[in-house]
Amino acid sequence: DVKVTQSSRYLVKRTGEKVFLECVQDMDHENMFWYRQDPGLGLRLIYFSYDVKMKEKGDIPEGYSVSREKKERFSLILESASTNQTSMYLCASSGLGTGFSQPQHFGDGTRLSIL
Amino acid sequence: GENVEQHPSTLSVQEGDSAVIKCTYSDSASNYFPWYKQELGKGPQLIIDIRSNVGEKKDQRIAVTLNKTAKHFSLHITETQPEDSAVYFCAARPSNTGNQFYFGTGTSLTVIP
């Protein structure tokens, strides 16, 4: 089974802090994703990566950056945390598909509160 | 870009009844449609998916139908059980966006014992 592990289940930080959310997958997947989940808004893509050191902006990249130095690890960085970044953050990974897609596999999320 | 709409946002059914959740998509290039179940405190888990070359797929009590012409797809759960209570998300993946998925806003399903 695919295992996507997010380093923290709950995190509380202060406004202006630099925050790191870590994600590790054990299936040698090429693609990795960061989403935020808010009530009534579903899952919105922040950034994704299709290879080491490669990254692409999703729908809501403002205020975030990412790092992928190793294939199995994808980090989300809040450069200067703000209260409107309080949310549930979900990491996902998927393999390369030919033609049709491969499913994304999710971690259990990090609930981040910015005070 | 792709836009996925999901209805209803909440759904309550009696145990043993059927539940249907519907999604529409806008991009005719979408060719993969997964459904995810998210239980409290957990991440979304894939429960069934369908590709655009298939009209229907079934896995025990769960089935998904796809109408490419109308650009809508539906999740059907028969003989519902209390453990089916969760939030369900549909998604669509356009063939020209790498592996980027576009998600619906979710349906909170409650199965009443």
C-alpha cells in the first residue's frame, strides 16, 4: 500500500513565522502535491512537483513556496504565516500515467493554526 | 481551467437505502474521474475511479456512471451502512494538465441507523 506521511497532525504557529510542512511518500512516485482544504471550498491545489527540483504553481500559490530536493520528500513553506493560512493541509503523491491518469494518494493532513 | 461542481453538499439517508452524489465538469479534455472518501481526522481515500472510455464501473456496493456528452458523473452507494458516513469528493483530470486533479466541494453523507 502507498504510504504518504505528513510530519505533523496539528501545528500552532504565530503570525509572521516561517512554517515548514513536510511530506514523505514511500512508493517512488514522480508526482507530489500540496492542497489546502477549507469547509465549503473542497481541495484547492497550492503547488505540485513532477520531478526532483521541479515545481509548478497550482490555483492558490500566493504566500507559499515548496521544495523538492529528494524524490520522496516534498515540503510546503509558509514564508510569513498569516491568520488566513489557518487551514487543513493535505499532501498527495501519484505515479506517472501513460495516457490515462494515476490516482493520487493522500496523507492524513496537517491542521495548521496561525495565531 | 476545469470546473467541477458537486451536489448535494449534505445528504442523509436511512441505513439500507441508496445514496447518489452527482458531479458535473466543464473541460471536455477531462478523461479520468476518481471518487474519494474522507473520514473524520483522515485524508481522502480513493474508493473508485472511472476513465472516459468506460460508461459505468461497479465495485460491490459502489458504482460510478459517466455521461461524457452531458459532462456529468455520479457515485451510487447501495445498501448504505453507518460506516459509509463520511465526506465524499469527486474529481476530474484534464488530459492536458499533467496529473492535476480538480475537486468538487464535497458531500457530507450521514447514514442514519
